[in-house]
Amino acid sequence: MPDIWASLFLPLIRLLVGLSIGLLVANLLETLQWTATLARFAKPLARLAHFHPVSGAAFSLAFVSPASANGLLSDAWSRGWISSTELVLANLFNSFPAYLVHLPSLFLLIWPVLGFPAAIYVGLSLLAALGRTILTLILGHFILPAKAGCVDEKILPETERATKAPVWRKALLKAWKRFLGRLSKLLLYTIPIYILMYILQRGGFFAIAQGWLAEQMAFLSFLKPQMMGIIIFHLAAELGPALGAAGSLLQEGALTSHEIIVALLVGNIVSTPMRAIRHQLPAYSGFYRPTMALWLIIINQGLRAISMIAVTVIYVALCA
């Protein structure tokens, strides 16, 4: 029982608390009519991409809480304020701020192990995230109708055009009721999907999948065997073991800093499917219907992999 508490229930509770807080914050921002204020910070970018103000507000909010940004987009989509196409683009648009949120903890995790190569690896990952956001701006500009890009008061939802600020108590009560209505859906989808991922993990499904993926990596045979070890560790969708192996090989002189960075970048790319299924599916299912959640994850992680391949190729070419 202690093992299942530590390995299943405690992480699940942490996930649900994080998602619930994000959802509650999103509801509060809308009820207190602060989404319009947040939207103004991203007004130039939202105008360029022909985004609705709510998408601009979600971009600003993602610098603080990516979960809250997802909650805001989910609510806007379910109410018909933004189309499915804009939802997909807005989700991709948040790649850069969402990565910045996790950057300090990622950097502090990698630096003690690798030293200066950590700065290069994190910088390249950040460049990939920035590239995804810029690409989204371009796609939005050409795909979405221009009339959606005018971030003015006249197109804001009715709740955001009120001339008088709502009474705090009334606003909080309204946000709480809306939150409780959404919470049941969050629990309904997130809990069983998370438990399913746990059962698959304990049943050895991911180990089998990792082994199969490792067997399919003949196209990476040009890499040193030591680099392949780091990549296989990364296939577990956990950075810790890969970092441990990389740090050991770097200290022993078995691999250069350049080779370590390439191995970590490639490992990041090939672990994309595992990371998407294990980590993102339970989280996204709490905000979106299963079909839309899966679609968002496929597009998000697919573009993420493509952008990481691009920066890896550029890095290898520059260091050749």
C-alpha cells in the first residue's frame, strides 16, 4: 500500500491539484474581467496572428501558468468564442511562454551534471520553442480571418465589456460555481486515463515500447555506442537517467561536450511519443474532450519534434 500511495495516488493528487488550480484561475480571470487586460499585453502579436483577445490573454497567462492558459482556451472554445482551428494554433502559440516557465528548473537540473553544455542544450530547446511560436504567428495570419485579429473592446465577450467591475464576492461565487461545473469533467477524464497509464507502466507496456523503439533506431547507427546509451535512457521519457549517463560519460572523457548535446537532443526527439502518451494525455484530457485532447497533443508534439530536429541539424552543421 505505501508503494501504490507513493507511485500512484500521490502523483495523481498533485496532478489534479495543479489542473484544478489552473482551471480555477482561468475562471477567476474571466469572471473578474481581467482577460481583456491580459490580452492587451499580447495585442500586437494577437493582431498579427488574427487571434481572438482570449487567445492573446492565454498567451500572456502562459508565462505564469500554462495550465491556467489551457483552462482559458478550453473555456473559450467550449463557448464558441474561438474555432477549433484557432484553438490548435493558440495552443501552439503558447509554446514559448510555457517552456520559459519550466526553463529555470530544467536548467538547475542539468547544469550541476553537465556544466556549460547545459546552457547550449537549454538554449537550443528554447530556440525551438521560439520557432514554434513564430511559425504559429505566420500560420494564424494566413489561415484565420482578418476580422478576428482586431483586439478591441467591441469584440470582447459580453462578460468582458462590462463598464463596472463586478463585486468581488459575487465574482468569486460565480467563478467557484463555474469551476465546480468543470471540475467533474476534469476528474471524469483525468483520473481513469492517469490510472490506465500507471497500469500500462507497471505492466511493462512502456518498457516493451521502449525496446521496440530502440530496435527501430538503426538510422542512428552513425552515432557512437555511448551516445546511443544516452538516447535509450531518454526513451523512458525521463531526463534524469539520461543526464546521469551523460554526466558520467562526459567526466570519463568517453564523449565530448558536442556529442553529449547531440545525444540529448536526439533523445529528446525520439522520446516524443512516450512523453506525449504518459504525461500530456492525462493533463490535456482534464481540459478538453478526449478527441480534441489527442488531436492537440499530436499536433503539439509533432511540431515540437520537427522543431527539435531543425535545431539539431543546425547545431550539427555549425559544429561540423
